[in-house]
Amino acid sequence: MNDYPLLPYSVILMAVQGDSQAMDKVVNHYKGYIISLAKRKIVDENGNTALIVDDEWKRRIELKLIKAVIKFKFH
């Protein structure tokens, strides 16, 4: 069973049609996944490693999602 609720069809349709609030809902829906994709490992001067969210990667992923939604065609 899927633990994550699906986006309502109406939100997707409005986002495809250019509604900015609907697009924000789409991006927010995938926020956790986007953050996990945008993490990268850094090593400090002492050799300690940490995972950080690369804000540039995060924004690029969000933009790719937005472009994909805009191009989406309903059949």
C-alpha cells in the first residue's frame, strides 16, 4: 500500500495550465524526494563527512519538475 497520498487530478491539471499555486503544491508534494536527490557528501578539514543539501542542485531538480509539468499532455 502506498503511504503517500496522490496529488489530486485537479491540482495537476491546474499546474499544467499554468496556475502558480497548483505548481507550488506539485513541487511541495515532491519536496522530500527532491531533497534526498540533492544531498551530497562533504568532507571537512578534519576528515569528518556530512551530508548536506546542495541548494543549487535542489533548485535545478525543482526546475526540471516544473518544466516536465508544463510539457505534460493529457490524453
